Amino acid sequence: MAKVVLYMSMSVDGFIAGPDDSEEHGLGVGGEVLHGWLADGGVDPASHRPPDEAGATVFDEVLATGAVITGRRTFDFAGGWAGDHHDGVPIFVLTRAAPPEPPPGSARYVTDIASCVAEAKAAAGDRDVLLHGAATAQECLRAGLLDEMQLSVVPVLLGRGRRLFADLPQVELSLVRVLDGPAVQHLGYRVER
Amino acid sequence: MAKVVLYMSMSVDGFIAGPDDSEEHGLGVGGEVLHGWLADGGVDPASHRPPDEAGATVFDEVLATGAVITGRRTFDFAGGWAGDHHDGVPIFVLTRAAPPEPPPGSARYVTDIASCVAEAKAAAGDRDVLLHGAATAQECLRAGLLDEMQLSVVPVLLGRGRRLFADLPQVELSLVRVLDGPAVQHLGYRVER
């Protein structure tokens, strides 16, 4: 049964982007440091595979997922990944209002978090579902639909920007895995219900 | 040379207290879980020593510090520790305006962060200075006066409450120690300048 797993890089003070994030600067001012544990690569997603074992483990998990759920902001900032996040798996883009033009490639717009998760799980089969984006993570947590979080905690205080967690109910977690990278810690939490 | 070290228990979403924290409920609604790694004890601070090695290591460090810097809120919520946080070491209480009555025991009010840190370091001699409290930590970070942070990260999303980090400049950190407790992770960061 597919699990919905949030993968995000986060500063110690809880930001996933610095201030003034935009389509040109998706990670905001000073936020590039959050992706410092990934390799400098090109268009091919696999070219960003980190050289260290901890980072590579997390990276490989992301690319082994069978469907992607993402928010509209993340999707647009990433240019919709030209319609292919990895291996052509279906991309479900949560949005308040779907634009008239269909999204590129294997992406589709969904306006309801519950059906979004149900469709992504069905599409992923026995693989996990990758969840990406702060607003969508929060919607999933509020709806009780998130199964795990894999947080790559980067040793920096960004100070300002976009927070991963805000205005949530209290949610119990269990720490299920710790992977220590050269600078970044990858913390895996199960969401308890 | 004394280092100024922030010791705080924090939820995964960055809160050091739940909502509606008050003198009666210093950790706010649902915030007691943040101190779950400490032993249930009595008035004697040492009675809260955790049974596990990781927790005990952090706890012993706190009680080995030679001076305490705390904010007025934390100080008042704790009843001023009756004037003795541990071993009678000096307590420097950062406040905007010192009340007319002197604080109890080894405590004194200080209104300026720079002289507060200088006096605490002098008082601590070759021991470290314990810093406690969110607002004071932020003032110290803004002033470039914090040397280390020891964050005990508790596997819970509190959702709402009092954040440890807010409205800061960007600050580079180095992860210098990881201690895995049974449920809590104790992460040590050096503040880079």
C-alpha cells in the first residue's frame, strides 16, 4: 500500500525558502543553501544525485516514488518540470482553481486534497507517493492524510522566508530514521494517528 | 573562555511552547510533551535527570554551566527558580525595564544584551554560560553573541505556540554533535561568524 511521504529540505529554523521566492528564484534570497547537499546537475533529475551515502539514499527514494503530489506554487516555480518530474510518473498538482490550459506531460490539476491523495495512491500502486511543497504538506497534515516526513535539515538559520509548518493542529510523530550526511541531517518521521 | 550556549527543547515545527503559555502553564497547551525526555522530579533540579545516556549528557552539561542568562518571561514563568537555578550560579535576567523590587537569590536584572553577556561570561569563568528562552536567544543571535545551540528536538508538531526562531538575520551553523535519545534528538550547532 502506497504511503504519502513528504520530502523537503528545511533550515534549522523551519524555512523551505528564503524571503522573496519567485519563479526566477524558487528558493528565495539566501535559500540556495537548502539544496547544497544535492549535486550540481543538469536537466536530468538523476544528475543531482548527492555523492554521499546518506544523501544518495534519500535521493534514490525520491526517484523511486510512483506518483508526485505537489502544490501549484512549487509546480509553477519548477516550470512544471516540463511535465516529467521523474520517469514519467503521474504528477498531481493541488490547486484552488485549475487554469483552462491543461498542464504539460503527466501532470494534472486536482482541487480537492482527499481525491488528490486517493488518486495518487492508486496511481503509485505499491510504490510511495512523493509529496512536495509547504502549503500542500500543511493541507495533507490537516486532513490526516500524510504518512511520513523525510526532512533534510540544513545547518543554517534563514531567519525569514517560507515556513514548512504553520497553523497546524498538534500532530504526534515518531522518529523512524536518522541519516547523517556530511553537513545535512536527514530525519524520517512517521505521522501517528 | 566561557561560551554562551542555548539549551532548548523544541518541537519539529520549531515551537518551545504550545499556545496560551502562562505563569500557570509555562509550556502552553499541549507543550508538556517538550519536557517528556526529562525525569519527573521534585524541587531539586537534579531530580529531573533523564535515565538515558544522551539525555543525561545534555542535562549534566546544563547543570555544569557557571552562569545563566534568561529572559524575563522564562524567569517569571519559572517563579525565578526561587533565586537559584542550579548550584547558586549567577542568573542574569534580560528585561526591557527592571522592576523596583530586586529579584530573588543570585538573580539580577540586566537591560542590555551586550553587557548581560559580558557579565555572565565573566561570572562563569572557564565554564559555559547557559542561555534559556526564545526572545533572549533571538536577541543574542541578532547581536552575534551566541556561540552554540543545543536543541533537543521532540517528535511532535505543536502546530501553534511560541516559536524559538523568528525575524532573524541569516546565520550559518555547523552541526557539531548528534545525541540520539530514545525519542528525542539532541542536536548541537556551532554558530559561525
